[in-house]
Amino acid sequence: MLYRLTFALNEEVIVTTEMTSDKEDLVGVTEEAFEQIEQEYGPQAALNLVAFSLLKLEGLKDI
């Protein structure tokens, strides 16, 4: 599945990226997202996020 991950490290730095996951449940994907943030920005960044959003992009149906 394809997801759009958006998070704010502080008031000035907002990151938006896409990530893929084989996991079906939102909890598993959220864990992977936090692992990705931790790997790229460090463990302290994952603990101190100002905002966090995860949007599933695959499987969305047009209304």
C-alpha cells in the first residue's frame, strides 16, 4: 500500500513524503512510519513531533 506521511518537526520544518508498506492495519503502518522518521531524523525527532498525519493513497475510490 502507498501512504503519504506528513509530520512537523517544529513550527518551521514540515516534511511530506510517500512511503509503502505491506502491512494492512493502520497501527502497523504507523509503527513503520515512526521507524522511518527515527532513522532519517533521529530518535529524539520521533519523540518530539509537533504533528503527524498518515494518509492511505492506494485503494481510494473516486466518489
